[in-house]
Amino acid sequence: MKLEVDVEYFDSAAGTFAIDFDGSDTNAPFNGAYTRSPTTLSLTGSQTWRTARFNLSGARFMNSENGGADFRLAVSADAFCVRRVKVIRPGVPDEAGQMINGYQDTFTTVLSTNWVATGAASNRFQSTNGVLRIRSSPDGIGQLLLLLPSATSATQELLVRARITSLALGDAMPGGIAGVVNSNNQTGFNYLFRSTAQTGRQTALRETSLGWGPQTTFTWATNAWYWLRLRHQPDALSSLPDVWVKTWRADGLTAEPPGWLLVWDYYPGQPSRAGFAGLVSGSDNGGSEMECDFFLLKTDTLPGITVRLPEQKPALASLAVGRPLPSGDVPLQLAGEPSRSYQVEASTNLASWMELGPVELTNGAAQYLDTTPKDNQRFYRARLWP
């Protein structure tokens, strides 16, 4: 992972200091356990409190240093005083590990009775293998709402991690999130992934009674995780926003943008909304699918919790079979998670499988050539290895 470490220190005398951290560079001392930070700070004896920031790439923090430590200050100075050390993960939302008032779900078990599906496409939600699968429908959008009586405040914030795993041909709307929804008529604000022939890939706001709201080009990719954040806080002053949304890559490296991607001012020109939060199934020809593995609703009316993020699931592997070569060998194009290894397997009956060989993906894609003797028909699959 990528980390930032801020050290607030008293610059009392001349000297230097750096950080030795538990890293993934096997050429560093003790197989990377004492990797030296790229920056070594010079002390000047200014007799003032100062703050130094160290950017650490490739940190693994597996308690590999003496005493089970993850890092240490490597100081060369006669006297050195520290009053604060702060560790920052730029690619993780600020809520991680914090105590807040809210509700979280990681979909590792069957959906609780607090979750209720509404709308024409109410059968499009399925919790399986640690993710919530959300399939689009040709019959209109559906909503999966968290129907907690204490979760209907007008002031609420929603944070969700989601990815689009398949996309319908033509104009597509794979799904998204929703806030302050009236469960009787589906009014409320939907923040959606969208793709059209005219405008390309976008994120967009929509409210059932108001229609389409602000939208912008956002070149999201399939099979990649994203954070979606929606805040609703009505402001009685006209021209000031009441809804804020943003999206950014959930790759553990990309920091949350400081500003908002879209805002919507609807109140007091329209009645203020209040209601439930949840997830949205898309509306297209039914060929799109979205997955969600983390849902967090923040509102002061809910009890206190400690926010725990689940481990990020790897990208789904996909195989594209090329035209057989004159030799009879079959080229396969494998796509998946970068820096992961996959096992390619073959079958003639989809029941028994033969291992062909491992493939390491350095940048998320690689080619494999099946040179084994072929039967009349052959099926292929790939899975994470080991």
C-alpha cells in the first residue's frame, strides 16, 4: 500500500532523521522489514516545532520490525523530541476505523430483513460470495432500501463501494445509489452510472418527480471498483446546493477528491426530501450488472458504530478465445487483476477440468496459448492462483 506519515517534531539541534518501514522491497535490510524512506530530513536547530511528511510506497505493515513494529524513526541528532505522529492512507476513505453514527453492511451473509426491495425491478438484488449483485431490468429501476425507522433523516450521507461487471449494448444504466427515498413512490435522489451513444460514460443524478438532474462525463471502467459518495443536506437559501455527489477509483491508491463532482440545488424551489437510503438497479435491456461490497449510511439518528472496510475483492477474470492457429493451437486472451496469477483450465463437458497452466498478469492482461491436443469441443475458464 501507499502511505503518508506526518511527524511533528522539535527542531532542537543539527542532524537528520528518516523512517525505516516494513516494506515490500526484498532488497532492503531484513527482506524489506527496514526499508528506508525516500526522504531523509535535515535538522537545522531552529528551535521551533515543525512537521515533516514522508511518502512511503510499497508499505506492507506486517509487524516485521523489532517489537512487532511497522516503522521506526531513524534519528541522527543529539536531542530529538516528537509530540505527534499521524499515519495516512490516501486511498482509503476518512471513515475507515472511525466511530460514527450510522449503519454499515458488507453483504457477507443473507440480506437482513432491514433491506426491502421496491419498484418494478424488485427481484434484481442477490447477496452472494461477499457481494451484493444488482442486475438491470427492461421494466424500470428497482430500489433496495434500508428500512430502519431511525434512518429517515433529511440530513444523511451515503458511502458505497461498487463496480460494473457487465454492460448492456447501446444505451445502458447499470445502477447506482439512492438517498432520502420515499418508499411509497420512489421519490428521492438516485446517483447513477450511465452510458449513452451520444455522451459516452457518465455519472448522473435523477429524481423521479424532477427528472434528470446534473450529470457529467466520467470514464468509469467495467470490472473496476469505485467509491460513490452522496450527501443530502437541504439549505433554505436559494442557489446553494442541497445534494452533493462524487465518484473516484477504489484502488487503495487514489485519494478522495477534495471537491464534489456534481451538486444539485432543488430546495426551497421544490419541497425538501427525507427518507430512506439504499441501492438502485439499472434500467436498460437487462444486460448490465453491478456489484456492491460495502454500504455505509451516516446520520445522527442512528447508533454509534466503528467503520470496518472489507478486503477489496479482485477483478473478475475474463477469457476471450481467439481463432485456432494452423497448428491447431488456440490463443486465449486473459484479463483480470494486475499483479495476480490465474490458472487456465479446460474441459470437454463442464464437469471435469484439466489444468493447462498458470498465467501472471503484470498489467491486467496477458495471452495464453493452449498447445495441448484438442477434442471436438473445449471449454475454458480461469481462476485465481494459488
